[in-house]
Amino acid sequence: MTAQLKLVDNMVGSSDPRRDLGYLLETMEIDTGSTDAFAASLPFSARDVTAGTENEFQAVVLGKRKDLDLAITIEESNYYKNIVRRAASGDMSRKKKLGLERYLNQKTDDVWENSWVRFPRRTLNTFANHIFNADLKSDKTIPDSGNRSDAADFTFMKDDEEFIRIPVSYVLKLALANAIGSDIGSDKTCHPMVRITGEKMMAHFLNDNTSPEIFSFYPVRTNGSDSVGCEMAKETLIRFLFTQILVAYAQDTFCLKEHGQQIRIFFSSSPPLMQKKLNDSISDAFYRSLFMSPCLSGWARGQEKHDYMKLCHKVLSRSQINAISKLKEAGIITSNLVVLPSNSNISLANNGTHISMGSLKLGRLLKDPASGFSAFHEKHLGDLVIKITEHFLCLFPGTYSASPLRLDFEDFHPEKVLGFLPHEVDYTHLRMIWRRWKRKADINILGRAVTPFGPVWLDRMIGRSFGLKGDCIPDARLIDYFASLMSTDQSPALSGIQGNGEQLKKDLAQMGVFDEQMPMYQLVRNRQYSEMGYSGFEHRYFSIFENLMSDMAGALDLQNLITVLAYYYIFTGEVTHSTIPDTPDVESERRQIFFCTAINLPTCYVKTRMKNLFLGQIVSKITKTRASKRYPGYTRIRLIDYKKALIQMLKKDGQELIQGASVKGMLQDLESRILYPEVFSAGGRLTQGILKADKKKNPMEFKGEVFNKKAEGYYIDGLRKKQIKEGFVVLEQELRQMDFWAGFNQSGHGKAMGDILGEQPLNSFIAEVKQLFFEDRLPPESAKKMLFLIILHVNKETRAFGNI
């Protein structure tokens, strides 16, 4: 290793002495004495990495139209009344009125997506009521500040009784407050350890977007036996189960069932079908009033955050419209005949999982001014790590997480299906993607791809007449969401220069694509120590994990390996910033492979004489390539071959970085997912689950709306229950360990468990709760005890990590 270091260029990318490789090796305490020592001293190595997760869940409320807040709010709104009056007088088309009425009348399944809930205020105990009042303050850091100007929106009078109406995401926080603020029994109060930890956990139930967002109760790290991925999956499953128990507790305690409402919270990435249809029938402002969260939890000045979320919706809606002009400039739209998207964009209802990784070493060095390692180095190295990592991201969509979506022929308007891609890749790659997508999809007549003409009735007739079925893509969320901002020529996003992101946002704002107030949208985002309290990366491209213990754990471990490998390439001098130039075309070239994977295109094209030397190294490992006749100067590669080349690199270079056995098993699993996706990939297993009850096992045998509706039903019921069962298995193992662990220390956990369970053994209590939960008759007292046990577990884990 030492000899290798002497042979490489001594610069990480510039003549600036602060970027000198030798300086960085010394400053960052990289041990070059041996291969093993070198690998162990890299940032994000096995004993250095920490991780945390933010899950964005989907929420629905089950019930009859007369009881549901969403239906009541629409019917009682001035917006609806004005439309009815104007349609009746002939002042406007009846289309919007019919669209709203169709939405309200078609709810035969009684599933109301992202509806708020209503319940009597008397059901809140003193502590929960105090929390609610505090969250209505205009500034929570100033106790004497007045209420928010919209505070009246969250209460109303019914039959001379005060009711509360709030989003499901905020119900979770109030339910936790109610549980820890009440007694376990008639003569016992909540154990102080439970009360203190429970109050801290309330801050983890965010309330800013359309759906609930819940982030890790504690960061995880390897404990010597399991991988960081396994630890993260366990924490996520227990947190998901905790959320389900909170829902069960809230439904009885807050009299939700009594008032005809049942909550379901589950993993689902794409916006619900009926919410999309509603969005097409209403204005953007009315959509925001119905679905944008009021931000009651998580921010000191919640109303300001709410205004910011409305800004995000406005910007993304405008950006979606602006994408049409780019499609025309790219030559994809060749006439003035287009189907205009709604002026209200629904992409903020896309729900993904953001996994963040931190390095203990980087945090320690940045905390110590005398270390010589500064924010300058953090940014310079971080951007280069991201550029390297982006070449490997095509290994994840559909493989470890997915969001399958069936598209009919009439859906194939480029201005709709291409989503935000016009803002994410350059025109050349956009044209390539669209041409190959049309060729892959079943929209061909006599060998010629035909796209819809516009009128829905005509497109459906053509589709039926010629048997045009459309397509099914494995990860629609990554196409329908603004996943990553594309750099401009003057402002590259990943140049390693501090402040480059702010300059890029300014450029894009002037182009009508983005807004300077919004955070950088990137597939992998730098998390800087000065802002976050840790130094690392946030990975934002995960959709639905079919099995958290295999999919989420495997994804995080692979992500970790790729990150360590990136530092390995940097500190051996193999890759510098100049190796991967900071130009929009180079950026687009590597990212197109990621988006092609999300659509499941078989091939892509890269420049034969490419500027990106790192991409060239990967492509050189592919034996079967050919020069493109259609695109002179480009080489055609199969995505399966590109992925195999990446696996080959990981096998060759990754074995030295993490324990050989664990890497070998991880890469064997990855290979199976890539080579046999129908059986082993997350997308394949999700599709199997969606179609489990059907004789037809191919999504293409169903109409788009039928398959997508089946998918939503599976996420609400089948997948949710499956993952709850996984959560019970993991929780029981962790609680047994805690029970055993409590007998050997004086931390007070043993006494707290005794206070909660009394004389009942732990195993029998969990078995009883599990049975009653799935029978939908879990008593609030039993739910509360289970919540307290999980809170104790969180207390133990946070103590072990050093946060409490």
C-alpha cells in the first residue's frame, strides 16, 4: 500500500496545498503501514460509521363520507360551493364540478388518502392538551407569544362540544404525549425514565409534508456482531411498530373509532390514485389547503414552516410546467399539441426513505480546530465522494427498494410520464431515454412507436383497437419526483468549492426551475458538521423496502461499502476531481444510467471518447459493447453488463475494505437480485405480493388503474401487516436482551420493566399484545404498556450510543 501511494499523483485535485494528498493522509490519520490498517483507518469503515433514517409514510383514514374530514372539508368549502354555483349558472365548465363530485361519490372503498381526523378535545389528558396548546403558539421558544393566525383551523364546535381536527402525522405526537402523561394503572404514574425519554421522542414525529415523517429515535452503529444495515433495519422496524401501537392507542383513547374513523399508516411511495384524480379537478391553492401539513410539530415557528412548504409546492408546480418548454426545445414535443399537466403538482406526496450515514472520525476532526481538518476539506472530499458514488447508484432502484407503477397507452404523453427528467438530465440523454422507453413499452403499431393524441376517449379507443398495453416500471417515484438538480455550466453542484450549491440554486431560480429558499435536491447530499452536528451523507433514492431486514439492511451495507471504496480511490490517488469533470454533460451521462434503471430500460449510451475517466474505467470492464450507428461518437452498453462491471469492481477492490466474508455474502445477494430480479429483487417481490391473490402474475395483463389500485391495497393491508410482524419479531428479541441486560447493571431498567409488566412475564405479554393487535381489539392500557417497553428500549440504546 505504501509503495502504491508513492506512485500516484500527490494531488487530490488542485495545486492548493490544503488538498495535497500527503497532507490529508496525515491530517485524517490514515494509516498507510499495511493494507488492513489502511482500510481500517478510512472514514466510514466498520467501526467508524453511524446511521439514521427518515421515513416518509403514507396515511389514509377509513370511514364513511359523512364522518371523514377530507370529504366534509371539501363539501363545506367556499371553493366547492362557488364551483357548483358557477357551473349551474353556465359561467364555467361543469368539468371541475363533475370531477369533484366523481371523487366524492367514487369512494366506495371508504379509503380517504391523507384525510385529517376529528375527535373531542375532552379525550386529551392534561399533558397532551398542554402540548397541543404549546404547538399552537406562533413561536414556541417564546411562551408568551400569541397563537398562530390559523389556530382556529384546528378546533371547531359540534353539538356544543369542542372538537380537534388535525393531520394524522400530528395525531401520533399527541397520542405519545397522552400516553406518557397518564397513569399506567389507578395507583401508578409513568416511570420517570419513560416520561423523560418519551418527551424527547415526540420531536421525532415530524409534521411538515403531506404524510407523516418519522426519523430515527437514535443513531445506530455496529455492535461487533451485526452490520450497520442490520442495526438500522431493526431500529426502523421497531419505530414502525411503535407507530402502529400509537395508532391503536389513539383510535380508542381519542374516540376515533366511535366517530367512524380508522387510521392506517404504511410504506407507499407514489401518490394515491384518487388523490391524483382530485388534484386534476381542483386549483393548486385548494390542493395546498387540503393536503399541505400545517407543521404543528418539529419547528419553533410552525406557521412559517407551513408557508415554506406552500412555497415548495408552488415552485415544483411551476417547474413541472416549465419542463414542457424543455421537452419542446429537446425535440421530444414536435407540435403545439400537448396535454398540459395540472397547475398543481402532486410530487410532494411521493414518500421515500432517506438514509444518512455519519463518520465518527470526520466529526471528531472537525470538532477539533487543532486537527487541521476543516469544513474546506469536508466539502472538497464530500463532493468527490458523491461523484464517485453516483456511478454505483443504478444498483439500487428496483433491486433493494421499488415503487412499481403500471402505465396505460393513454398515459404516454412525454409531458406527463417524463416527470422532472427535463430538469435532471441534458437534452441528448433525455432524447435517448424517451426513444428507448417508447421502444420498450407496448405502444408500437407496425413497428412504429405511437404516443397518445390527447383526447382520452380517442387514446383509449386506439389502445383497445391495436392492443397497446403501455408499460410497467419498477421505481416510478424516482421519475415522478424531483430527485436531483442538474448543474449549470457556470455553477457545478459538486465541484468541491464551498457555496457552490447556493450559486446553483440562484442560477436555477432565474431559469424558473427552483427557488433559493429550498434545500439542494440531490440523490446523495452532503451533511456538513457545522449544520447537522455530524459529517456524512444523506442518500435520498429509496422507495419501498419489501423486507426491511434484507432489503434495507442490504442497501445500507452496500451503500457503506461504496462510500468507503470512494475514500479508498481518493486516498490512493486513483480518482481526483479532474477525473470526473464538473460539467453538466458529464453529470448527466452518469445519472442517466440511474434513471434508465428506474424505468428498466435495457441499454444506454455513453460517449466513446468520454471526459469522465472513472466512468471509462467501469465501461472498460464490459466485454460486449458496440459503437452506436444511431448516435455517432457514442457506445451502446447494456445496463445488465454495466451492473456486472460494478459488482466486479466491488469484488476486486471492496474485499480489502470490509471483512471479506460479509462483503462476499453481500455481493452474492446483490448478484442474485440483479440476475434474477423477478425472484430476488425488492421490485420482483413487491409485484409478487401485489398479485398474490390473482391467477395472472404479470402486471401487463392488467389495466393500469386496476394494477395500481391493487398495489395500494397491498401496501395498506398485506405489506403493512407483514412488516408489523417483522417488527414484533425484532422487538421481542431486543426486549429479551434488555430484560437479561437489566439484571447485570444498576441503570434502573429492570425496575422500570417491573413497574410496567407487574407479575406478567415478558414473553406472554408480547404474545398477548400481538394477538389482540391483529384482532383489532388491543385495549389502550395494554397498548400503553407496550409503548412504555419500547420507550425503555430506546432509552437503553441512546444511553449506549452516548446521547443520554
